[in-house]
Amino acid sequence: MNDFERRNRPLFPISIVMELTELTARQIRYYEEQQLIKPARTKGKHRLFSFADIDRLLEIKSLLDKKVNLAGIKEIFRRRELEEQEKALMKLKSKERQISDSELRRKLVNEVLHQKSKYANSQIQGDLSRFFH
Amino acid sequence: MNDFERRNRPLFPISIVMELTELTARQIRYYEEQQLIKPARTKGKHRLFSFADIDRLLEIKSLLDKKVNLAGIKEIFRRRELEEQEKALMKLKSKERQISDSELRRKLVNEVLHQKSKYANSQIQGDLSRFFH
DNA sequence: AATATATGTTAGATTTTCTTACATGAGATT
DNA sequence: AATCTCATGTAAGAAAATCTAACATATATT
């Protein structure tokens, strides 16, 4: 289980989340209705919250304190997610570059080891060849 | 909130603990009956488990796999708790010793600063006193 | 004044958990 | 072999927790 899975694993019933966040059930459900959080559900439709959900709720609370309305909070979250996607993409690309770099290096080493250099048939080799055999 | 409080905070309903430990409700309740765990309760008597409880349950499971019976597991837990109490005591004592050491140091410094040294009225001071005032 | 937003409250239905009691399979004991 | 003990399964009925939906309301916005 990686960090992402640990943070997003559904674990907590609403009663515990109420305690941890000092929000009412009504507030929590309303924020879900407004799509600021998407807690998991049991088979019986009871909500199950993750650590990530709780963090979000705490942030919602703090932003509401700063008079940001729910639309604003939603937008803030949306932007952060875009940023994070962006970052993930950059990371992926950088990994791809790394891979192709190392691939390139591997090929070059291979060529050198097997004398498949571009210059294998070049003037230079021709020029030097008289010193061999 | 310190580490102890974090590990012992009642958070999880039995359904989640069942998932995390792969134990049945019957098993979990039975282990409680045998006093191997003591989960907290809500006002309405529903069990609430902490991270520490979950760790214990996983250990119970692993020991049962090794054919240790519940009495054995209980004894193992009891011994570990005694050891831990022991350690906590040693730590406390060492802290006390530290405190009395620093107290002693403070007093010595105080004495030196205020010329309350044993030697304040010694020959030596008497000898040097003629060079002053 | 009318509207929108965020939250409170209540009611009835559904889900989850509780306790208690009886059942059972595998080993240990007689 | 019969009996006992231990750990677990299963079922029933009660109680607690959560759900959704609806209506209520205070404050801010238009």
C-alpha cells in the first residue's frame, strides 16, 4: 500500500469525522452535495471518510472562516488538482526522458563495445589502419 | 496530541477493523471477552477501535497462527506491559536524576556568583584581600 | 423586499452493531 | 470411545447510528 492509498482508504464513519473536524453532520453532507468531497460508501450507503477527506474538510472549515464561499473553495480545489495533474505529468515525462537517455547510453556503449561506431569505416580509421595487423 | 494519544484514539467501527485485520466480528468480540483488547465504546455501546487495538488484533492473529492459545497471548501481552512500565519508570528516574543534577549545578553557580564558596573565608581570600580597596 | 447561501431540525426508513443463546469442529482428557 | 474445552459460527431481537427528504431560518446579496 503506497502513500496515496493510505491517505485515501475509506475508514471513518461520519460520527468520528464530526468529532475530528468539529463540523455537524449537516455541514459535512452539504459539502458533499456541493461536491467539495466525495466520501466512499458502504454497501448500505453509509459514508466512509478517508484521511484525505478529513484534511479537505478541515481546509473547507478554515476557508469558510476566511469568508471564502463554497464556490470559491470548490474553485481553489479544482485549481490545485489541475496543478497536481500537471506535476504528475512533468514527473512522468522526466521519467520517460530518463529512460530514453539511459536507453541511448546503453546503445552507445553497445556500439562502442562492438565497434559499430559511425566512424568504423571513416577516413580516420582508414588513416590509422596502416598501423595495425 | 502526542504519539500515545494518537495511537490510542478511538476511531474505527468494527466493520472497518474486520476489513483491516481480516477477522470476523465474532472473533474480535471474543478476544475482547477474553480481555485481550479493550476497545472504547460510544454512548450507545458500539465499539470504537484505535490504531493500537488494530495492532494488537494483528498480533493476536499472528500468534494464533503460531498455535499460541489465547491464554498464552494474554500472558505475552501482560509481560510486555510490565516491561514497558519498567522502562517508563527507568526513564522517569533518569529524568529525576537529570533534574537534581542541573539543580545542583544551578546552586553551585549561584554560590560562586555570590561568593558563597566554602573557601569564602579561607586563608587564600584572606591572603589576597590586602590587594583590594 | 425578494433571493440565495449555509446550516438547523425533524421524521421515518434503512443499516449497522449490540447482546445473548445455542451449535459445532478440532484437540485434549478421561 | 465418550467427554470436555477452546475458538468460532450462526441466528434472533433490540438498540444505536446513519440515511434521505423536507421544511425552517438567519445572514448576506441583489
